Amino acid sequence: MKKSSFIILCLFISTLLFAQEPVNLLKNVNISSDSNGVVIGLDFNGPVSFTSMKLTNPYRIVLDFTDCKKSGVLKNLIKVASDGIKEISISQMGSDSAPLLRVNIITAVDLEFNIEPTDNGINVKIAGVKLAQSAPQEKEEPQNVVEVTPKQQEEVKSEPSPVVSEAKPEPQPEPAPAVSETKPEPRPEAARE
């Protein structure tokens, strides 16, 4: 009995010692603007460990998050309506035991950025760019259209539209029966003289 209790206790302790830390999930990506530029908020379900770098061709800010995965509801590609930021791509790398989440912020030009940690993620602040304002769309007026009011409808006379009947081919006269050409029969020589 003591031996089996000891084995169970050892298994329990080894499970606790070698258990993996829970993986953080990227739950949400928020894009907003402030007076200095654009703020991209990356929200996880806990504190994160990451590295950042800038690369060219194309210009981009690369963020690698260790022991993190993307929530299934997030898209892999997020288009950004901005004068300097094109899109954000999110890709899963690494293995199941050591997941790595990469977030690429693709930019039009080389941009400076600052990262501020939050309780459960980070805010990437990019100065000097703006989000595109969704301008109110102008109502396009149809051209060459006359508006008819109910009073004018009484005055409008409807004319019957011309009826176009389907053209039927005219009957063709039947061709005359073919006439065979006959040659005169040769006359006997005696008759010629």
C-alpha cells in the first residue's frame, strides 16, 4: 500500500513540475487613432513575452510572441484604411509544444513605432500616420431624367407605342418546270438534195 501511494505521489509531483504553461491566445486586434498617429492594440488572455523588429521589402514591423496562438475568430489578414499602414497579417509558427505567433504590420514607408505593454497585451503606437476618414458618400443624381410629380402625371398623354409585327417572308412563286433542250434530228441525206 505504501509503495503504490508513493508511486502515485511521484507521478503527481512530476506532472506539476513538467506541466506546460498555458498558451496565451490573441483574442482581439483593435485599430484606433489618436492625435499622434495610429494605435494597434493586441489583446491576449494574459501577459505576453515578445520581440520586435523592422524589416524592408516590403516595409513592415514584425512582432513575435512566444507561447501564443491566434484565436480562431481572428482573420489572418486585416486590411487597414490608413495613409501609411496597409495591412496586418497574423501567422502561427513553431510547434504545438512551443507555439510562436507572428504579427506583421505592413507599411507603405519606413515608420517609427513605440510599444507600450498593457495588462493583457501591447499597444503598438505608430506616429505620423492617420486612419482614413470615411467620407460621407455624395448621392449621385441620375442624369437626363425628368421627374414626374403626381400633378404632371395627369397632363402627360400616353401615346401608344408603335406595334412592330414579326415580318413574314413573302410567298415566292414556284419555279417553272425545267425544260430540256432538244436538238433537231438529223435529216436523211436524200432529203437534202
